[in-house]
Amino acid sequence: MHDNDVNPLKLVSKLGLNRRQFFAATTGMAAAVAVTGAAAAQAAPGANGVLIPAPRRGIILYTVRDAVSRNPLTSPYASGFKEVLTELSSIGYRQIEFAGLTQNANSEGGANLNTVEGATLLRSWLDDLGLQAEGNHGSVPSTITDANIAAFDTACEIANILGMGHIGTGSDPTSSAYVADWEAAAARWDFYGERASRHGLKLYTHNHDIAYSFLLDSGPLDATGRPTRSSGIRRLEHFLANTDPKHVYLEMDIYWAHVAQYKHKAYTAPDGSVVTSLFDPAAVVAAQTNRFPLFHAKDGKIDTTQANGYVMAPFGQGDIDYSTFLRRVGAKGSHNPMWEMDTAPGNATTAPNQSMELSKVSYDNMAALRG
């Protein structure tokens, strides 16, 4: 990583590199530091039971979006990227997943940091605070056109400046239930995944529960010629089987995977019979653990009065057995769990700093996790 007193763009010129080459190199160095730190944590006396090594404890900034977006001129609490990152670093977090690169216009750097200059400023803060950017919930183009390819390349350049190892989206590859649409999505993701790999990045998608529901891939057909029944393949299982494992990766949202376990238990087979098929999130990961470099470590309390069967909770205060899950998925300590809680922001009047307070609670529980 660059010396904090050196302008990185001047260093690019001095070394005779283009901007992408320079930041790709710094990404590699940052990754090496993270791996070395993780190995040290694993090897330290008494650390064998730690399930999330200290260098891999992360957070997605969607969890604290209220803090990132609030006006520093009117709030006494951490506001904007620089102040929020400072507080998260002091809590102990070492990995950051972005959820866009915009903040309140009155925060240092201005509203939009999704530029070369803005990303360079963000990178300087990350470096100063000992933080590693791991990914971003941006967007993957819905079509393959020259304009979309150019936009995607620009997003990859920004990711390299920030030092990310991954680039992705918070949406499922498609919301369709039909096999043809998932086949089309797989082809598009293979294209952009290969494109991301040219930039030294891994392209990833994030799941919601519906992506682990059953694919409609069997007859009889409806009036429009579309299948109405299933062979029992789940949507993301089909996606994994039909994309290149060298270019397309997944970030399992463990909460939504458990919601899928609760909701999507049966399918109608081609012969019309209803077949029970229980979903096992940890088994899906363990079967090809290297395709899941990132997790959303989102917790939930069981509540069968709700359609989803769970309600979100701070990490360690829910009913999802993370100790067992992380032991079962393989490659212990190599995944990057990002704490997320969609509902962390509180009432602006009665709980104005709730998301940051819950960030501390959740970090402490991540650090205490043993297995």
C-alpha cells in the first residue's frame, strides 16, 4: 500500500505504470497482507478455535447507510465515509464492503466518490485506518453492449483503486423462475466475469431467498409455452452448474439462505406429485467452498408468525447457528464474512446512532465466535 504522504497518482507516473497497473499491484500487496494476518491469527496460541480471524471481520456499509448519508453539519454522530470508516476501524472491523460510493454532499470529498479522484481519496482513508475494501454492491450490466462493457471496465478500475479483490451486485442474476432466463443470465455473467478477471477481480452475486427456490424447467407447458413444473433444481444451483468457476462467484447471504430453508421446501414434479426437498445452506457452500469468497453474516431470530420465518437481529443475538455453519463450509478462516443487518438504522429521533451501536455489538460477537 502506498505511503500516506505520497500522492499515489504521482507515484504511478514515477514508476512508469498506468493507473490500472499500479492499483492492481497495490491490491495484490493488500491481499498478501490480509492472508498473512489471517495465517498469523490462526497460528497464534489459543487461536485455533477462532472461526472468523481478526483480519476477516467485515461489514457492508449498507448496514450503516444512515450514518454514511447523514449531514455532518447537523448531526453530532459519525457522518459520511471518513468518519464512519474511522469509527468502524476503532471498533475493530478490518474489511469493508461498499454499497455504492455516494454520501451526504457536506461530507469530506463531496457527494459522489465514484470517480478516480473520489476513489483515490477513499483509498487513502482506508489505508490510514488499516481497512481493506473487499467488494461493492454495484451493478452488472443487463446486456452486453459496447457502452455497457466500457462502463463495467470503469467500475473495475474504481474497484482496483480501492484495493478490492471482488466486484459484485446485491441483486440476484435474474428474478425469473424460468430455466431459459437463468441460462441467459449465466452466459452474461460468464462474459462479465471473464472481463472482471482481466482486471484481477472476482465477480460475485449476492442471493436472496427466492434465488434458492425451485427452477421451473419441466412440462407441462402453460399457454405461452413456458414450463410449469420442476425437476427439483434450485435456481442458484443451476447458475453455479452453468457458469465458469474461474470467473463467477457467490456471496451467500446466510440469513436469506436460512429463510429459503424455511420457505422453499417442496416442488411440483413433472408427474404432478409434490416432492419435499430440504435446503441445506452449509452443504451448498461446502460442495464448492472456493466459489463463496464472501458471506453476509446476517443473523435472525426465528419467528414463524412472519412469512420469512425469521426477523433480522444483530449478529450473535439471533438463532442462526453460525458456529456450526462456519465449521461445516470448509476452508476454515478463508472466507470473508461481512456483517449486515438491513434494519440496523434506528429512528432518527429515538435511536439516531443505533446502526453504529449495533456495529459494535455485532463485531464483539463475531470476535467471540468459536468452533
